[in-house]
Amino acid sequence: PTATELNSQGDSLRQAGKYQQALMTYEKAIARDSNLAEAHWGRCYSLNSLGRTQDGMAACDQALALKPDYPEALWSKGAALESQNTLAALELYEKAIAIKPDFADAWINRGVALHKLKRYSEAIKAYERALQLNPNSADAWSNLGAAKWDVGQLDQAINAMEKALQIQPNHPNARNLRQQAREQLRR
């Protein structure tokens, strides 16, 4: 198979959550064509998903060296960086959004970073924008609910959690926060 074909196989494995197999497939694609930015990004995403964020960041850097305006690579590098440097991650999400304004996942991550920085109203707006782009994102609904909770809007928090659970019935954050919000409303 060609590098492009291997990259497509890697994408299918990654989308199925088979990150270790995807990683090996992307590495084969890169061995055939080291200038295939998409394979470096797939490697980055897979490494991040396996918890190997330092290696993931390095793979994202390789993708960005080949394709500097690559929104998915900016977003994935931000995700890898977020636990160490939330502000730097936020900058990467904002760069990704500037290049690709309809990138729902980057809007969600922007919201998460703003939320961590206690910039709640901006986080809520980011989650709402993500939901305009992808109304079926359980993560966006759950995160919106958490932000609404943090600003004391318990009814809206519960409603957002309910929507997250309609989409993904076992969403752990949504289930836990919905329960906490209901208990607090009863007091």
C-alpha cells in the first residue's frame, strides 16, 4: 500500500478507537513518505489518546513543520499541552479556530481551557458555539452543564446534562454532575 492508503487505514483504526494499531499504521505511512503531514497528525492523535502526550506533541510539531496552518494538528498539540500550560493550549485552539471556524472540537477544547482559567462566560460561549456546529456532542453538552453549574445556573446545568445523557447515556461527567445539581436544588 502507498503512504496515503496506509494513512487512510490509520484513520479508520483511530476512528474505531484502536490507537495502538493506528499508531503502527501511521508509522508505516511515514516510513513510506515522511512528508505526509496527515500521517504525523494521526500519529500525534493516537499517541495523545494512549497517554503519551510528550511524544504526541513531538508528532504534532512534525505535522506543523510540514503544514503550519493545519488546524487538527494545532488542536491536538493544544490537547497534549493543556495539563501543563492551559494558556498556551488556549492559544493553539484559537489558532485552529481562526483557520477553521467550524471546527467544533476546537471550540469544545477552547471552552475547557477557558473553564479551567475560570473565564466562565467565555467558556459558555465556546460550548454554545460548538453546539451550533455539532448539536450531538455529548461532551459539549456536558461541559456546558458544568460551566452553567459553576455560575450557579443549576436548572440550565441539569438541562444540559440531560441532553448529554440523551446522546450518550453512560457519559460519566454528565451523570455525576446531574445528580449533584439535583441534590443541590433539593436543599
